[in-house]
Amino acid sequence: MESVIDLWHRFSDFLLKYDFRTLAKMVYSIDWQKLSYNPISWLVAAIIMIAIIISKRYKYLLLIASIALMFFVFYKTVPENPEEIEFQKLLVFMFSSIAIVGVNIYFFMMRK
């Protein structure tokens, strides 16, 4: 139980440090096309994936996929200026985030 409380404190500290505008600036500052053409990023991703598959730690694959999905959903729904977000896109972001977190909670905490 203490680890969950510690994790919650780290998560709340992260949210205090990086508000929504800061996260939007950070996501939009990443050049995804340049990153996808960089062979070093592909090499690092391949090494990590092979190590996870060999060690049979499939939960980490789920975690990596969840982080990638969160970046994708954030990038597609939140505009560069978060003050101009549409209500429909906000709902899409909110419910997709809840779904991703729910899947992670199920696989990390409920299913053992």
C-alpha cells in the first residue's frame, strides 16, 4: 500500500510541475518525423522490445504502448494553444485517457 501512496505522491508532484500548457508545449516541440527517421531511435526501441520479449515481461510492453497511445491521443486532440480546446475533443481526450488508465489498472493491479 505504501508503494501506491508513494506513486500517487510522485504523480501529483509531476502534475504540479508540468501543467497542461507545459505538457502541450513539450509534446508539440518534439519533431516526430525526425525522430521516426533516426536509426538510433529505432535501434534503442528494438533493443528494448527484444529485452522485454526475451524476459517475458509483457506488462512493460503494455506500459510502453499505453505511453505511445497517450502521446498520440494528446497530439490529435489537444491543440498547441490549450486555451482554445473544443469540448468534443476534450471529451475524446478525457474518455480515451480513462480507458487507457483503466486497462493499465486492470493488467497491473487486478490481474495477477
